[in-house]
Amino acid sequence: MKKFIKPIVITMIGGVSILAFAQTPIYLDESKPLEERVQDALSRMSTSEKIGIIHAQSKFSSPGVQRLGIPEIWCTDGPHGIRPDVLWDEWEQAGATNDSCVAFPALTCLAATWNPEMSALYGKSIGEEARYRNKSVLLGPGVNIYRTPLNGRNFEYMGEDPYLTSQMVVPYIQGVQSNGVAACVKHYALNNQETHRDHVNVLVDDRTLHEIYLPGFKAAVKEGGAWSIMPGYNKYDGDHACENSVLLLDILKGDWGFDGVAISDWGAVHNTEKVAQNGLDMEFGSWTNGLNWGASNAYNNYYLAKPYEQAILEGKLPMSDLDDKAARVLRLIMRTAMDRNRPFGSINSEEHYAAARQIGGEGVVLLKNKNNILPLKKGQKVLVVGENALKMMTVGGGSSSLKAQREIVPLDGLKAAAENKEIEIAFERGYVGDTTGEYNGVTTGQNLQDSRSAEQLIADAVKAAKEADVVVFIGGLNKADHQDAEGTDRESFNLPYNQDKVIEALAAANPNTVVVNITGNAYAMPWKGKVAAIVQDWYIGSEAGNVLADVLFGDVNPSGKLPITFAASLTDYAAHASNDPEMFPGVNGDVTYKEGLDVGYRYTDKLKSSRINYPFGYGMSYTDFSLGKATLSSATLPESGEVTVTVPVTNTGDREGKEVVQVYVRDVKSSVARPNKELKAFRKVAVAPGETVNVELTLDRNAFAFYNDKTKQWEVEPGKFEILVGNSSANLTSRLPLNIPTSLTWKD
Ligand code: BGC
């Protein structure tokens, strides 16, 4: 470790200067323990310098301490690529020419890979891009649970299951932070809808909070070691998340021992006294244009700026809270901008494009493939229909919008790949949806206007469909308001713009109709039985077209599994089951999660199978797998609290593929109501044709526990459990009894 020793002249004796060497201050000495450095820096700072570092100085930065050589912090969205730079004080583009990026697949796609290695690759790659752009904090990933398919922001999250989310978020964070860039996990907590997001007050029971909505955040903090977290806009139990002592002090900093920085969502702070005392550390984005209040410098008037300083000077608020906040921010700066050993990063590299393509390829989910219509075959005439074949999706959707260096749209990807495959590709529009292509001053430059009537568009597509060997419809949602976009929720579970009608017409004209939907959400499929194949594509980013071509032409064997339940209708999601506005979108400011634990498959497990189009964990391959009989390392849970499940997976088809073994746990009898089964382990394996791989998965005590809201402890009750093994939540091939002899309890 280098030490900076500065020679200084200390005195003159008889005309001779004596040189002495001043020791590097502790806070600059990277060989010293982090906490010592933090405390040393803090001890040198004035109250106003401490105040200075805990709030914004611009839209995305905070100032550091110039006098001490402590650098600024720059934040960036997140979570799918590095956002283009905006002006100092406004949301408009800064007009930089070096701020384009690789757009990585949306987090729903990452979750659909069911592969933590993909998550590590994602985190490392996006972290390198953030580092290259000199950002200290990446505002992502998002881990809010998929409570309703109407949530416009689901595409930024990792699905409906707390265990899957927890497993996938940890490597992402570690990958990002290996670059000396902090991940900022968002939006803590219960930000599960966009309607009234600024003030909606979530009422949820403690057990559901701890079992469903918090595990992703807990894993991010305790296992991922996240250096920052973003409390959201909404309220929980009467207080805004940024001012919520239960969420921030009791749980995050108390139970989980979080030593990082709680960074407010942009403009999510409302009250100096509360925010100062209830655990938020840094304020960003108040008064959206940064200048509405306190004309000469709005930043000084932030809740955690002058008003806070004043209250401390007047003795109304204690210095100790400010010291804690400032220490946390210093820790963050030392972990990031002050870490002289962090790598330099890289941007728009071929490695990053390759990573985006690989992750995307593992996330696409094949839902139906009648008569093996896919992959497409040599010599076929293929008609592509649908707006999403053309539309760039990296622009729009809110703060995750990007300025991608390049984005291959599906039609271009398919055409390019078809060239050397003797496959002919023609295109018909089919419908017109959203023709805009602008977000915050970044434009796609695409002209998607089409003046034909809806009837004419269908008639033209049908005519061409009759002449094709295969029709590939590429539709779904997009990033416009009320679709998959921040700030608004969807208004219907059906696909928009008449797409159901277009699909029905195509299927009637040509039985070889393949439907590819690009969405971050589930939707109704009234045409499910009439089409030959269904592919769930997601927002894949820069490599969208290449990834889709890889899968449709069979260069990549699909291995994605649904991270969300595709139920038949909106009312098959518990939050909507009784059409109760108190449950969604809320009444008089409150939204009540009356469904409790019944989220996703935990609810649909109780319904007739006809209510589910495609279950959680489901996804097909171009090869076939068979799961052999699973075994348990012990029929009784040993004192260690761990058992191992072993299951042989055989590839019975004729090409290499990847299968995801899923282990669900069922508590046969319990003193509290428990879901029918819950995902507690999974593993993705590559298996060659004819090969059998023995997959081992370990279950620890967490797999059997529920949260006891009376004792506020995790608890395993003795008795009978079942270990269910399969390759989707609805295809369980082994059912193994496990006896748990004694009860176990522990605190977070
Ligand atoms: C979003 C955050 C985002 C922030 C900064 C907010 O509106 O909710 O997710 O990181 O803006 O752009």
C-alpha cells in the first residue's frame, strides 16, 4: 500500500533548513482499517461539512469535502445500463457524446435465467460500465415483489418469489461492487405499484412483510453486502419509506446490521425532523427541478441541508444522528470514489455485448412448441408481424431509459441471422401501437407511423400470412405510459392495441403461427390454444434482435423459466381476486395487502389448474429432460439443520440443453396457515444428450421456517414436511418426506 509522505520545512537552525515528514492523515491511508479512516475524516469535519455530504449538490451528485480532498459522489440509474448524463440542475440531456452504453436485459429477463452465474456476469459488466463513466453509485438492482401484473415497473424487478429474487440479487451486487461501484438496492420497501406511488400507504401484516416483501432486501444487505439502499416513495404503516423508523432503524440498521447509506428516492423526503431521526442518510431529488425553492441554491434548502443544520445548532436535533449519517457517507466514498485500487472499468466493449446476449439467451422462455415448430427450419418462408419487431425499447419506461450505443431490433436480428440459413423473412405491421420514441431528450429516431386503418393492417397481414410457411407475431407491451413504464400502472391485463384480434386472425389464416411477446409482465392469452408456439421474450436491450434470432433459429436452446405466474385472468392474482379497490389501487390513501402471503403461485396453487396459463418456474427446451427419483441425505433433519436433495437429470433428447431443478418445501401440518409449497432451492444444469447429471441442492433451516409475528422470530416447527422436486412449480416429479424432530427459532 502506498503512503503519501509530504516533506514540510519545520524550522531553520543557523540558516539550515530541517526537513521533517508529515504522516499521511489516517483517512487517506488505505492501509488503515476502514472504520479508523472514517472516524478520522469525521473528526476533521465541521458541522456544515457533515451537512454538505448528506444531500445532493446537483441532480445526481453530492459534493464530498473539497478541503480534505474527499471526492464527490456521482449516482446513476440503473438498473439495466448506465443512464445518459443530464444537466446539473435539470432532467434534460447534458448533450454529452460519450455517455452511450450497452443496454443489458431487463431484470425480469435476468430472473428468468434462474442462473446466479448470469447475475454475477450482469453485475460485473454493468459495474464496469458505471466505473468507466466514473459513477460511484449504481441505482439498482430492484427487488420489489411482483404482487400485481398491473405494476408498470415490474420489468425492473425479479419476479414474484422472495427466494428466487434473493438468490439472483446477491451476485449482481457483488459483481457491481467488485468495480468499486456501490449497488443501491431499490425500492425499499413495499413499492409494488406506481399508482399514487408518492403517497400510497401500504398496510401489510408482519408475517407477509418478512416472508414475502423483505427477503430480497435482506439478502442484498446481509449476503450481498450492498453499500447502499434506496427507500422508495410510498408509505408503510403511515410513514414514508424515507422517514420510516421501522423499516430503516429497526429492520435495516438494527436487525440486518446495514453499515451502508440509505439514499432517498428522488424527491421522496418530506420532513426534516422525521428524516433526520428515522434512519435516512442522504437526500436526493427534492423539488424536482432542483431550483423551485430557495431561488439561489435549492440544495441548501433540502430537508437534510440548512433546516437540519439549523435544528442541530439550536439543539433541537442531536449531533449523533448527523455523525452517523456522515460516517456512512464517508464509508461509501472510501469504498468507491476514494478506492485507489479499484479497476478502471470499460464501456461498450464486445465482452459486454456478449454478456448481454448470453444473459438474454438464457432468459427467453419457450412456453409452447406444438409439433416442434420451433426452431425455424432451413428453406422456410417466414412472415414476421407486429410493431415490437421494429420498435426500439431501450428508450422510455422512466428512469431506466437509456442511450444505447446500439440496439438490434427483432426484425433486424432475424433478417441478419436468416441470411446464411436460407430462410426468407418478410414483414407486415399488423397493428399500430405506440409510435413515439423519446424519453428525456433521447430519441430513437425511428419513424413508426403507418396510416393504414386497423382493419387494413390486419387484412394485409392475413393475406401475407396465408403465403408463409410460418408466421412469427412479435408484439406485447412497450415502454409507454400505462404499459411497462415507471409512474403509471397498466389499465388492463389484456394486450393493448387490438393485438388479441390480430393474433386470432393470423392463427386462423396460418396454423403455424408463433407468438413472441416482449413484456415485463404477464397478460391474458385468449389465443393460447390456437397458436402453434408461444415465446416469452423480455426487454432484452442492445442485443434484443440477436437474442431472439438465436432462440428462434435454434442457435441457443431456450432454458428460461418463468419468474412470475402467467394466470388466466387478472382476478387469478390474489390482489385482484375480489376486485376490492382497498387491495388495489387503494382507497383514501391506503392500500391493504389483505391477501397476505397469497402472492403468485402461493395463491394460484389453490386454484383450478385451468386458471393458470403457465405456472411459475415453467419453461420448455428444444430437447427433453427427465428428472429421476430424488433422494434426501436424511429422512430426519439433522442438528446442523441441513439436508441435501440429490436428483438425477437426464437429457433424453438429441441436443445439449439446460434444465432448472426446483425444490419446493411443504409444511404438512403447522400451527399457522402456510402456503401449499414454497421454492427453497434451485439449480440450473447443462446436460448433454444421453447424459445424466446428479444435481445436489442443500436446504438449510431457512427452508422450513415461517416468521412468527408474535415472537418476532423465525421459527421451524417440529413435524412432517415434504420436499417436492420438479422442473416447474406445477410439474413435481418427486415428493420426499422429511421429519423435523425439534423446533428451531432465531432472530434475523
Ligand atoms: C426512481 C428511481 C430512480 C430515481 C433517479 C426515481 O423517480 O423511482 O428508481 O433511481 O428516480 O432517477
